[in-house]
Amino acid sequence: MQKINPCLWYNNNAEEAVNFYISIFNNSKVGRIARHNQATAEASGLSEGSALTVEFELNGQEFLALNGGPHFKFTPAISFIVNCLAKDEVDELWSKLLDDGEVLMPLDKYPFSERYGWVKDKYGVSWQLILADYKEERTIVPSLMFVGDHCGKAEDAIHFYLSIFQDSKVGDIFRYGADQKPDKEGTIMFADFTLEGHHFAAMDSAHDHKFTFNEAISFMINCETKEEVDHYWGKLSAIPEAEQCGWLKDKYGLSWQVVPTALTEMLQAPDKEKSGRVMQEMLQMKKIDIEKLREVFNQ
């Protein structure tokens, strides 16, 4: 299990989307599927027995797909960079992801890559496909774009996250020049960094975007202990009204889920009465109180 997993919010089509991604990415597989019980179905407006979450893996990157209802839509503020080792790989993925999708940056040659394109797929998820100029296993990297009021804060955000997560470091940083307006000289054109050994990228963009971060893509932190839950919650949560069921927003508006691994185990227990009690109790919480949930589970 990865320490940090991207979580994608769908409106009752998570299984369909996951199967689509599995069909086009190599080295990919579907994991566990959890189903809506009565409590979560009522909370989301979806049908009991439909998929609640779908675990899946694309090229070694673990994801979670969540059927949460129509409340949030994907935006390009968070996209996924796909490093490809051959031009044919770029072109093939581009063709499949563009089917009923939308071009955000045309597939072409750019100063930073011989082959690159930015596409939004038919489910609204954004992908940056790039021909990598180094020989290593192809990876998928979440990329954060800081826009609007948060434009210019990418570098500050990177160092903030590095102060919270272990096994973390900054990689390459490329900055805007004086001739790249409306972006401010010295702000981040592209930077890569790692948190808990997982790769991320970040950039600023001063263009007039009509979007920013939202809950459609969040990052789930898998915690083994109460102390870990307290640490991440205390460091990251900055918007009290966004706190619910282990979800929070940090000071940049990025959404995180601070989740004890024991919660997942209890929710997937064979005893549906016990798991149902845990779900009902969890839905009333902000920060997850794992000891309280264990009490409810063992009643």
C-alpha cells in the first residue's frame, strides 16, 4: 500500500472509468471494490449495492476511485503526467484518452519535449503525456497547478509539504523568465518533488483560469497510528468548514483524506452489521477517531 494515494471522485461511473483506464494503460489492474451500504447510499444519493470505492493501479501508481455523487467536477488544476519511453506510446495513449475528450494543449513538439500533449478524457480527468528524455520505468505523476489567488505559491507549497512528510525532497525547478507574462518572473514553471518517496509535480499559472483545486481529486494519506492521524490533520487542516469524514483542505485549497488503515479493515469486515455501525459513526466525524470506531465495531 502506498502512503499517499490519489482519490478520484465520480458520479456513479467509477467502475466504468477504472475499466477504461485499465484497458489502455499497461501493467494495470483492479483491486478491491467496496459497495455502498444503506448509510453511504443515503448520504451520496446513490443506490445501495453500487460501487462505493474501487482500488486500481496504473503503471505502478495506485489510485482510488470513489462514487460520491454529482457534487464535484474534475479540473485541470490537478492532472497526471505520464512519462513515456517511446513516441508510439505517447501517440497511442493520446488517441485513446482523446476519444470523446478534449485537447488542452495540442500533441506536438515543444522546447521541453519532442512529443507532448495535455488532454482531458471523457470523464474529465486531465493527463499530460510526455516523451521522457531519460531511460527509466514509465511512471504517472500527480501535477498541481497553482492558479488564481494561489498563483505564485507553488514553491512555498512544496516546502510546506516537505516539512510535513518524511522521505521527501525537491528535484528539478524551472522558473518563468521576464518574457513569459502574465506569469511573474521567478515563479515556478515546473518543479518536481517527492513526498514519502512518491513523485509529484507543481507549477504556477497566472493565466485567467476558471478553475482551482476542489474535492474531485484528493490525496489519501494511509495512517497506521493515531499519532500519525493527529500529525497530518494538525499540520494540513486549514479550513474548518471543509473538515468531514477524514477529509480536509490545506491552506492552498488542496484536499486530503487522513485515513487510518484500520478503518478500511473494519469497513471491509465480513460482519456487515459491524461494518455498518462503523460507517454510521464515521459519517458523523470530522477527524477520524479510530479508538471510538473500534468501540463501535466491537459492541
